[in-house]
Amino acid sequence: MGILRDRAAAGILDVAATVLAERGDAASMADVADSAGVGRATLYRYFPNRESLMRALTEVALDDLGERVENAELTTVSFEEGIARLARATAAANGKYLALFRSGGKHIDPAELDRRIRRPIREFFERAAAEGAVRPDLPPELLMQTFVGLLDSVLRMSLVDRLGVEGAAAAVSTIFLRGAVSE
């Protein structure tokens, strides 16, 4: 019964991510239940209120993004390849969970975000600096924040919808690595 319950909850959370991505903060519990094809009573059995749904969805989002960052294997590739992998990984996950991050991230535990996401990315940029792969006059933290900010902007402008994950990731990688100046 526990496995079935977990699968049902996972299915509801997957639908909830889509509903939130489409409707933002206006999405209601009724919208989630209807889209998931479950009754409201069923939804409330798994998630007693919107707050519990958002907390669970945030946990799933952090797990998904953390796994994608880990699977990018940033310690085994060049800086340029790492940037491309990070852009693809985060564009794919963040497109799905963007509404969570747009809402100000109030359900996100900063320590968990740092441990699962920021730390591996920060270590990637620090390694690149130590290996001379990036300009020495630019601190790794600044480079990381610039990259994340660029990626966030692309996601918020819904370019993933227009360009697809690969196209949006390529645009972020190119702009970050090469700039916008024509050569």
C-alpha cells in the first residue's frame, strides 16, 4: 500500500508542477485535483493544504534538480562542456518547476538549496578558476551568479517553450561563454 500511495502522491505532484507552471499562483487545489483526475478529498488526503503540497513539490524539485546537477558529472569535463551540461540540466528541470522559484522560493530551505544545488555548481566554478579556465580577475562566485542569473532570465522569459531545452541551453551557454558581441 505504501508504494501505491507514493506513486499516487508522485503523480499528483507531477501534475501539480504542470498546473503551477501554467497558472502560477492562481492555481488552486481544485485545479490540481481536476488536472490529476482525482477527487478533492483524495488530493487532501495526500496533501492536507496548499502549504503541504508546495512543500512536497519543492522537495521533489530540489531532488530532481540536484540529481540532474549530479548527473552532469561536472568534475570530469572541461569548463565549456560543464557549462553546456549545467544549462541543459537546469533548463530541463527549472522549466517544470519555475513557478516554485517565481513565487519567491518561500518553501525552499536555503541550506538544502545550497547543499544540493549551489555547492556543486560553486565547486565547479572554483575548480575552473583554479585550473585557469576562466579569467583570473573574475571571482568564481561572481561567475556562478552571472551564469545562474542568465539561465534564470531565459527561463522566466519562457524561451524554453519557444526554443526547446536544447536551444535555450545552447543560447545560455553561448552568451555566457562567448558574450553577445559578434566575432
